[in-house]
Amino acid sequence: MIKKLKERSGSKCELCASTDGLEAYRIPPVEGDNIDHSILLCSNCLNQVEDNNKIEVNHWRCLNDSMWSEIPAVQIMAWRMLNKIKSHGWPNDLLEMLYLDEETLALAKANGDGEEAKPKHIDSNGNELKNGDTVVLTQTLNVKGSSLSAKRGTSVRKIRLVQDEPTQIEGKVEGQQIVILTKFVKKSN
């Protein structure tokens, strides 16, 4: 199969066009060796596809070119990677331009990537926040449109995550519901 993939791709990574350490990659959740559900990836792309902790966001600017491929497997991987990194802004612009037919889009979503995978709300220490958590303010915040000043060290109980905005949470301070940026809080144990 790798021979057919090299012929199809001109012996280049189908995402970034690198020629280093090329390997066949079967797109999950499809089983079996089917060229229609496989792509040729360089070792750098493969490492990042398989481990989200190794993602180098700027590397994926290559998708600006490869997302226009006529090969559905390449379109699927471009869509999945853009969705993984869309919290960085520029990938959203590419996602808005990327058109996938219904069948290809269904395959792209098939393993839970993309639209199903929401960006995480992260506190100032890198801890993931969940609805109902208690957080502590790391600095004094002046609340816009109010005379309220939320003091550093104030506990905010039972926070709510602001959907579609991973940098914001909601909580009550001195009986008033406010929106707080996640960079100004730390999760309380």
C-alpha cells in the first residue's frame, strides 16, 4: 500500500509536502488496508497527529495548501487537525473555507475529533476547569459596568464554563454574577 500512496502523493507527505520518514497512516476508525482511508505522512506530522502534546501549531499552516486536495482522506485529516488547533484563531479561517461533502464530513467526525472536541477551559496554572469547580482569583479585578472590585484571593464557587469561549468562566462574587477570564483564576483543591 505504501507504494500506491507514494505514487498518489509524488513521494511527499500529503499534509506538509515533506519527504522525510514517510509512513502510511490509516485514518481511524476505519480498519483494514484501504488506500482510500489512508494517507502518506512524514514522521513530524505523524508524531503530532498521534500525540496532541506534541502539536506545533505553526507547523500546521501547511494545511492552507493541503486542505484543497481532491483526496477525501487528506481532507479528513486537514479538517481534524484544524479542529484540534482552532483555539489559535487562524485555523478557524481555514475551517470556514474548507468544504467537505456530507459523507466526508461524517467520516471526519467519526472518531470524536473536531466539533465534538471542545476547547478546554484552563486556569492560570494549566489545570482544566469544569462546571461546578471552585476557583480563587489571582489578582484584584474591577468588574466592568459596576463599582464592584473582586479582591485577590476571593473564592468563586460553582463556576460555569462559558461555551464556545475557553478563556471565560462565570461565577458569583459578592452576590453578583460576573464573567471572569480564566487567566486570572486558579483551581481550588
